[in-house]
Amino acid sequence: MNKLEENDKEEITGKAGILSFPGFPIVIGCIGKNLITLAAISMVSFYDPPLIMIGIVPERYSYDLIKEVQDFSVNIPSTEIIEAVKYCGRVSGRDVEDKFKESGLTQVKPSKISSLLIKECPVNLECKLVKTLDVGGSHVWFIGEVVTAHRRKEYSRSQAFMFWPGEYRYVGDVIKK
Amino acid sequence: MNKLEENDKEEITGKAGILSFPGFPIVIGCIGKNLITLAAISMVSFYDPPLIMIGIVPERYSYDLIKEVQDFSVNIPSTEIIEAVKYCGRVSGRDVEDKFKESGLTQVKPSKISSLLIKECPVNLECKLVKTLDVGGSHVWFIGEVVTAHRRKEYSRSQAFMFWPGEYRYVGDVIKK
């Protein structure tokens, strides 16, 4: 009872521990008219107000852009557009004038922000930048208030998919109680 | 080409947008000797230094405790201990003297922090508190540097599982390229 044991596992360092997590939600962020694939995304607050944050590496084109635009949209893709997800993660907005056109995605008019939304994504969140969080390390985080959102009536989270370095995965089955 | 369309989706408000994300990693946090099940967890930085953050509702017992202890461990469970995961999410440390004993989990000695680790979890991350993030809303976030981590040799992310309100899910299959 209540015994304290020695750890019988391998010690791992650096990012290996973090990469052991079982997946990150994958989304396409839209900042102004530029698209960026992101798995660095987290809920910050469910209510009063609802907040999410997205993490961007400072070298990325979107990093300066978001400071200029002051808002962003988060678009949850379905597996049907996995090629567009890959494209938006691979190609920089510095090198392409119109990522919507090149990726085959369709622009949708936002209600309350200036950044565009993506028609093919079954969920769109409109976010106004409220705070920037820089605690050092690889990513700077932009916290946004979800001022409104849009969802396809027939959307189910099972249509979405996950990412972690090296692989994309389907959402798994519900564990029966 | 490059056309701007009206949104044909339903407008949703509050936390419904955030809850549309395809799952959150589920972990058991250990603060001192108290255990808490958490799905509010995110990577903050992969390196220089590796950072993660955990979100805690201020009313929870762990909220005051973490300020006192100044470190925490993050333990990734496998589906084998799903009952312990549920137990640690349901029962407050205010009401139970020894959650390890009650949940059937075994204490493991940490290397570099004071908070205990969990033997039955195949991955343990030792985190030192570096910053508290309170931007209002439902959760306060504790950012920790991952000072070391431990992983079972045979661990695969497929053994882990995901959570979102209402259901637990297995990690899904890899999407073939």
C-alpha cells in the first residue's frame, strides 16, 4: 500500500516526451487571405469568453501577418480535403500569391472578422486576437476569442482527423462504457 | 476562381465551436501526491526549452496545490487503466486522503521534481512550473518546462486514448499516404 517505487522506464529528453501524446487536432488557419496548416492549437477557455490559441513558429509568414490583421479563422477539415491540408502546411504564403486558388479551396465571407473562412471545412471559428504569449521556445502563441462559429448541420467529429509528426490518423472509435 | 461565397452553415455560439475539435489527449496530472484527470493540455514549445501547459478550473483542489508545489507530472495513460482515469476525474483530492490507494495506481519516484509519477502510465513527464497564464474564462493555465521524461520501451501512441466531453475514444488508424 502506498509504496514508492523506482521508475523502470527509459529516460527520454527534449521533445520526445511531448511527441508521445496521442495526437493533436489538425486545422487550417486563415490569416487575412493566407492559409496555414496547424496542429499547434489548444482550447484556452470554454466560456466567458470562449478562447483558443494557435502556435506559430516566428519564421513563418503567418507570424508577422497575424500581428497586422489582428484576427484569424480556424477551420476544421474533414479527411476529404487531406491533400489541401498537406499543401497548406508545405507551401509558404511568401511563395504563393493565392493559396486558396492553388489548394482548390473556396473562400467564404466571415461575419465578424476580416480573415476569410474555408467553405470545404465543415467547421469555421472566427477569432479576434486578444493576447500574444511568448514564453520562449519553438512557438509563439496567439490567443483568440471565438466571436462566432459556423458548422455544417451533418458534421460529426468522426469526419475530422488528427496529426502528429510523421502521420495523420483518423479519429478512433468510441470506447464503450 | 478566387470567389467569395456566403457561408451556408449553421451559426453556433459559445463553446460549441471548440467542442467540435476532434478530441484532446487525456492524461493524469499529479501535483504533489494528488491526482487529477486532465484533457486541457497542450504543447507550448517542442524545444529550447520543451514546454507544455495544463489548464485547471480555479475551483479545483489542484489549483491551489500547484501554486504551493511549483511542479507537476503529466502521465499518459493507456486504455488498460481507463477506470483509474475516470476515478481521478470524478473524485476531488479534498475528499480523499490517498487517491493513489483508492485508484489502485502505484507511486513512482520522480528524478527532478517533487510531484510523484504513476507506474501504470507508460509515459511520465516531469514539469517545473515556469509561468501561470490567466486570461479570464473557464481555465487558468500552468506552463511547465519538461525537465525530464520517462517512457516504457514498448510504448506506442496507439495504446493511448483521447477524450472529449461525453466520450472517450481510441486513437484512430494511420491514414495511408
